[in-house]
Amino acid sequence: MARGFALLHLKNQFILILSMKDRQWKLEVPALPDNWFNLAFTWENAGLLKLFVNGQAIPSPKPMTVSRPKDAFTEFVLGRPNNSYKPEYKMSFKIDNLALWERALSEQELKSLFEGKL
């Protein structure tokens, strides 16, 4: 029931979800690399959710209509859903250089970031 984004690991599959009050994007992610990798996603209200794994774009399908009258869970959490402490929902990982932008970066800007040129 919350607006925001989540990267989940359920049943040996990664799922990226972006939710707004009236729309939700859901992207099933192919297996992620076992070693260190770059991960980013972009979204524009009029466009699609895109995930980038080491610079390779994975676009989402069109959003589905949903109804979210209020935000029930408003805490920003890394490594588990913000609505559960159950161990099966925890994801073990290491993060370096976490960044959030107020606009969608272009594919070229993301590639420059991954290459350390921006």
C-alpha cells in the first residue's frame, strides 16, 4: 500500500516495482551477476520504468492501474521490505555510491556514471 520503489528477491527471481497512487510498474529481472555490478533504474511519469545492469537497459511493460488511497509504509529501508521483518524477505548485499536524482538520467549519462566519467 505504499508509493515508492522496491527491488525484491522472491523465489530465486529479482523483481523491481515502482508504485504511485494510481499506477504501478513491475519488472521481472533476469538473474543478476554473482559478482560486483552496477545497477540503476530510471522512470518518467509519461514513460516506462527502465532497469540498467552494467549499462544494459531492461525496459518494463506498460504500467497497470492500481489504487493506493494512502501510504501505509513510509520508511526508506535497504535490504528488506519496509513492511516486514521476516528473514525470508531480507536480501544480503553491499552498496557503494548510492545516489538518487530528481530526473531520469539518459542512457548515455548512466553509461558515463558506470565508467566513472560523470
